[in-house]
Amino acid sequence: MYFGNYEVQPMSIMRQRIAEHMIASKHVSPHVYSVDEIDMSKVASLRAKSRTNSRSATKPSSPTLPFFVKAAVAGLRAYPP
């Protein structure tokens, strides 16, 4: 009893097809996981500063996406594909 009490039941045709396609996906498609760490302290302080300067209900807080886009553009310009 490795997983506790359980009962084995036959899979439906739909579940069998789903399982087959999941296995085929693992064999065909690359499954990659990558993690990078960056120092966002300057961006966080800049966002906090802009948030205190514009404490208006009509102005949303500044998003982080433009910083990532700028970094990606700089990287692509430095190392073109």
C-alpha cells in the first residue's frame, strides 16, 4: 500500500486517447524548463518613486513589462540572431 487505499478502474476510451496524446507530446515536443535570476532592485525603487509621485486614482502604477522589453531589445541589438 504505497499510496494508501485505492481502487483500480479501467480507463474510458477518452482517457486512453488523452494518455496516448500526452505520451506522444512528451516524445515529439521538447520540454524545457529554464530559470534566470536578475536584480530588480533598481526597477522596484523606480516604480516605488513613480508611485509616490503620482498617487492619483486615475493613473495606474507603472508595469514591469517595459523594462523587460527594453532589456530584450538591448540584448538583441548586442547579439543579433
